[in-house]
Amino acid sequence: MMKLSDLGFWLSELVADFVSIDGRIFIDRGGSGVELVRQRTKEYESLEDAQRWMNIVLIDAFLDEVAGKEWEVDDPGVDEILAVYAKAWTYQIRAKFPDADLSVQVLKDDDDVGVRLVQSIERTEQSSAG
């Protein structure tokens, strides 16, 4: 059975804080503040790279806790849970950053299940790089 503190952790990522650093939106895990998020971005080669990796929240460990390790990635319930994350983040981001072109991408493969915040700046750079 999941402890309430564990549930609180997972819900805090569902209702995340977001901060802007040089025009890029980041998840502020644990409400640590813009300066700590800015420090963490320096661990990456670029701000774009930091945004790409820091804005991923994987929920497979949460699913293991809730449903046991026997859940399947193609279970419709997984898609429903990911849709809840996407919807919650979209509403929060639109409220805080109404002019930012942001979307929430669902990530699913054999090993990981999660969501990622994607900003149009990033999509434009990826398109021009390819």
C-alpha cells in the first residue's frame, strides 16, 4: 500500500510549479525557486538541452506503487493517467504564462511512461537542426 507521503510527492508533480528562465519555462520541482532551477540548468550543455531533459516527469514508479508491477504500457488506464497530467499542466501553464507556446507531450516506450513539457522555441530549434 502506498504511503500518503508518497502520494503527496506524486501529486506535487501533477500540480507542478513552473518558472521562466531567459524565456524558457521549466518545472520547479518541490518549489525550490528560480535560482535553484537556474543552477540545475548549468549541468547541461545549453539551456535548450536543460529544458528538454529537466521537463520530463516519469510516472512508471508511481504506476508500480498504485497498480503493482504487473501493469502494461498499452493499458488504456495508462493513457488516461497521462492525459490527466497533460490537462493539469496545460491549464496551469496557460494561467501563469498565457503568451508562451507550450504543449505537454506524452512519453511511452517499453521502459518509461511519462510527460514532458515542450516549448515552441525548442520545437523550432529541433526542426532547423534536422
